[in-house]
Amino acid sequence: MRLYRFSKYILAGFITFLVIIFLKIGYYFESKNIEGQTLIAADLYKVISPSTYTFILNQPSACEHNPDLVLLVPVAPGDSESRNAVRKTWGQRDLVPNKTIIQLFFVGVLEGEDNDKSKDALIQENLNYGDIILMDFLDSYHNLTVKTMMMMNWLATYCQSASYVMKIDADIFLNIYYLVNFLPFPAKTNFITGSVINDGAPRRNEQSKWYLSEDVYPDSTFPPYLSGAGYVFSIDLAAKISLASRYVRPIPMEDVYVGLCLKTLGVRPVYGRSMFWLRNLFEVRHLNYDRCTFAKLIIVTDFPPAELLRTWSDFQKESAVC
Ligand SMILES: *[C@@H]1O[C@H](CO)[C@@H](O)[C@H](O)[C@H]1NC(C)=O
Ligand SMILES: *[C@@H]1O[C@H](CO)[C@@H](O)[C@H](O)[C@H]1NC(C)=O
């Protein structure tokens, strides 16, 4: 009797194990073959198709020196203050010895009269820095998915010789030293890491900023996706995500959208954790600055330009130890 009960547990454990294995294998094979999937309707794809938009400013040779890391920063056209803060902090050239890191801003256009002024200012700013890519889609919150897909297409077209890309918002503290140490070289493929959200679900309340109707997104959950504040991926994924977008209906949440593309590709986002303590390295909330805490993190969110500049100048003090 006792033996029977014992073996029952073993059997239950074994079956659970098999189920987990099958689910994992299922996930792996489910969508590996993208050709077998259904293309979205042409009018839906048009919104995120690279052929819909044109470049007003481009940096086609930005990647000619095979960068180890490309920092791609989506930012509003009028936000030169944030751009300048990034240029003076983690976006500076030559911060990390023996690593080629480039930094570029990605912007869309404004509506009506504002746009002419904004365009002239951006062209002028770009003469000074040569780091702005401007495309003619409307730069709005609901068009962030368009912006992200244009970034993927830009990388796939002009930057295949890079190793890694980080998509990072401008109002973020980035510990570029830790990041470069954390990334494996030579570069991996099918690799994407950041702060993984595993339990996301669409909001069905029409008042919500993130409302999604069942027509647009029928499933009741989101696949695992990376918080949009900052995530890092191997360059091969740019072209793959661009390709996957032909099969995934656009939704106005860019981070979830990238997650849906990854699911289509059968690529799992990896949680960015420290090696031994498994500490979360992509902090998607604000922390008060503390040099020794920040020295062991990759990003901390919510740094307006002035605070970023102040924090960085302390962080850079070489004499300080932790
Ligand atoms: C950078 O590369 C040079 C030449 O390969 C080497 O001598 C030097 O130690 C490297 N510096 C660092 C900080 O890795
Ligand atoms: C997104 O950009 C396109 C192209 O500029 C524009 O027609 C559309 O109105 C924008 N959508 C939103 C929600 O801003």
C-alpha cells in the first residue's frame, strides 16, 4: 500500500515533467516556421510597412565601423533637451575602452505648421551631431509601434554589421559599463533581454489608456514581452522581427507588439539578471541615486534631463569606490 502511494507520487511527478517538456517543445516548434503562418491584411500591414514612409534625415553609414553596440533612442522631435542630456551622459563616444558604441535618435514628424519649424530645428541639430534619423510618420504615443518597426527596419537595412542593439528611452539612467560587460562576445543570435513581463493582459475597459478591443486583439493574455523602457537584442533579430511583423496585426503598444513578433519567431525573451544573485538588472522604476547600487544595475528609469546630468557626473567620478 505504501509502495503504491509512493509510486503514485513518482508517477504524478513524472507526468508533470512530461507535460512541461511537451509544452516547452510545443512552444519551440509551434511557430518556428514563419512561412506556415497567415499574412495580415495589406491595409493593416501598410501602417507598419517600411515602404509607407520615407527618410527626411538618415545616417546610412553610421554602422560602417561594425559597432559592438548600437544605442537607438526613440524621442519626440521637440525634445532636444533630452537628446543633449543623452549626448553628454551615456551617449558619449568612447566611454568603454576597446568597444565601438554608437548612439542614434529616432524621430517622426509633427502635424501641420509645427512640423516645418520642428523639421528645420532637427536638420540644424543634426548638422552639429549627425545622430538623428527622421522619418515622415506622425510622432505620437499611439504610433510608437510604427516607430519601433521603423527602427527594426533601419537596423536590418543599414546596420547588419553591428553585434547588439539597445532600444532605450531618453529619460533613463544607463550604466553602459555594466551593460557591455554583461553582453556575451562574440555576439549571440536570437538573443533579447531586459525586464520580462510574463503576466500581461489586454485592458478591455474603454477608458484605459491601454484599451484594446477584442477585434484588434482577441486573446485574453499577452505572450512574455520586454518592458519598452530599455531592452537589448542581437542584431539578427532586427530583420527577423521586421519579417514577423507581416504576420502580426499592429497594436498601439510597442513593447507588447515586439513580444508578439518574438512569439511568432519562437524566440523567448530572457530576463536580464546578475550572474550569481539573480538580481534584476533592468530596473523599470525610479530609484534614488546611490552610486554603489547603480554600479550594479544596467538601467534605472525616470530620469529627466537635469537629473540625468547630475547623476551621471557623480557616477563618473573615478576616485569613488564601493
Ligand atoms: C584594449 O585593446 C588593447 C589592444 O588589443 C589592449 O592592449 C588593451 O589592454 C585593451 N584595453 C582594455 C581596457 O581592455
Ligand atoms: C500614425 O502615423 C501615420 C502616418 O503619419 C498617421 O497617418 C496616423 O494618423 C498616425 N496615427 C496615430 C494614432 O497617431
